[in-house]
Amino acid sequence: MKQYGLLFLLIALGLWSCETKVDLNAPYERYTTVYGLVDLSADTQVVRINKAFLGEGNALDFAQVPDSSQYDPNDLEVTLEFANQTVELTPHIVPNRPSGAFFDQDVQVFITTENLRVNNQGNPINLNVNPNQLVNEYTLNIKVNGETIIGKTAPTFLRQISIAIPFPNNQGGSSFDNSENWMVSEGVFSQNKRMRMLSEPSAVRYEARIEFRYKEHYLDGTVKNRTYVWGLGSHEAALGSTSSQFEKPYFPEDIFNGIANSIVCDPQIAFRSLDSCDFVMLAAGEDLARYMTINTPVTGIVTERPEFSNIEGERALGLFSSRYKLVRRKLLSSATRQEFQINPVMQPYCFCNPAIPGSCPTGPCDCD
């Protein structure tokens, strides 16, 4: 009986361990899988290029052998074209990959640190000042085994985030730069908030989260940074929509409960202190959004779904698209800091202000 296995990058599989027996001389058909995102918010652009096989045998067995999933970098020519420039991507090894079904010792990717934030003439631009001048398209070219593989994408980027309170009556927005009262405002702890994101040019899919940061101070003087991530969910623009605005409601009291539930009590901790919050917005380009939708876990009766690839090539498949990540740091108001100390949900966790002498406990924080 023939078993067909196609190795796809980015497929999350459980831990696997077995005796690897792969007949590398058996008949098979080779494919090339390509996954890359143009991320103008990052300093380094990364593309992963792998082998895939259609033939007899177990796909998981193939995955354990490096030669069956990774190309020799000398066999590949990888370039990125935009404006009037052609940039060569160089091989780079990512070490210490977590163990799993795929070969996990040294993972090969192709990278470039070239500035992609340019206009159609190749001149660098400031996205916040001249967003409409951004280059229209990026083209990935891969040459391997006498074949040419192509991926194309338009850029995606975010320009602005603002928060409006209360929700939903106030249509205005208070910017991150001149308002700290984003959790406790005018003594009203449970007041609803609204986060507003503006993308230019407009994206297809948005995701948002708040990264709440605090420190744990141990009895021996050690200080460890902790982060609690509060997901605000995702939003997809309507088909054909040109709107670049995304709004999402959130409830500060739920954040307090979530932080409390995530804390692990440790008798070696003396107290905890507040740091700041990062509001993180991510925007996905059209093809990335489509790829994410298709790969969403099936919950309905119909379990079949089409495969998606926007890579051009006779024996190639994968994804080349764009995304952007925008982070805005928020300070915490004095009212919010006080709430952490007096709120019944947070009191057991010994939050205090170490900048005020004598305000923090010196013994173990018994939060059990």
C-alpha cells in the first residue's frame, strides 16, 4: 500500500521519537516549500526554503533526516526584488530548535538586513511621514535544480494606535502619548475601553494583544521580569473594504482577573512591582490572511478545505506574503497602581511600589 506524505513547514506536530529507516533510493517526486513574510517592522527578513517529497514511505520518517528536508545552500540562489534593487538573501543557521517531528539540530533559513522601507525609486522613506510613497511590490526569486520559483507580495504596515474611553459613546481617541488612565479612569475601575487601530495601507486581517509587564522580587535580591499576555482577538476586513480602522472593546477588570490567575505563588518571592504595558497590533497581508483562515481548526460538519499556495513554480508551494507589528508602550496611572494594592483580587500577590521606602513587604509573599 502506498502512503503519500508531503512535508510542510510550519505544521505543528507532537513530539516524535522512533528508529529512523528511510530508503533514500526509493522513487519519489521532489517539491520545494517556501515560507516567507515581508515584515517592514523587523530589521531582518527571513525566508525558509525546504524540500518536500511525494512518494512511498512515511512523511515523519523523511522529516527526521536533514538531507530530506534541507537544501545545500550552494544549490540555491535566493534574491528579493523591489523598486530598482535586487538583494541577495544569505543562508543563516537557527540553532537549538525545540525537539519535534522535523529535523531539529540546525535549521537553515535565508535572511537579509537590507532596508525595505523605500519608494519606487529605491530611496529610503519614513513610513509615518510618507506612507503613500512605499514601494508597491516585493518579488522573491529562487533558483534551484534548474527551476525558478517566484513569490510576490504587496507591503503591509500600521501607522497609528489610539484608545478611546468610555465605550461606545465617545467617538474620539486619546493618544498613547498624553493619557495614562487606560485601566482606571476617574476612579471607575470597571469602565469599558476601546482600542482603535489605524492601518495604512489597509490590511485584510488584524490581531491585537496587551502585554502586561511586572517584576517579581525574591528574598535573595533576585528580580525576574514577567509578562502576562491578554489577547484582544482578531478582525478581518469585509471583502472589498477600503477601511483601515479596526476597533476592539476590552474590559480592564478582566485583565486583573487574568493576571491573578496566571501568577504562580512562590514562598521565595517577597513582593511584586508594576512595570508597563505594551499594546501590540499585527496586520496581515491578503495572502497571509487567506492562509490563516484556511488553516483555522475545523469546527463544522464539513471538514474538507482547499489547500492554499501563492508560490509560482512547477514543483513548488508555500506562502510569501506580508505583515507588520506595531508596539505602543503605555504607562500606568497612579490610580491603576493603587488598585493593584487595594483590589481584593490582587492583594494576595503583594504588589507595591519599591520607589517608596517602607511600602513593600520584606518577608515571603504568601499568596496561596
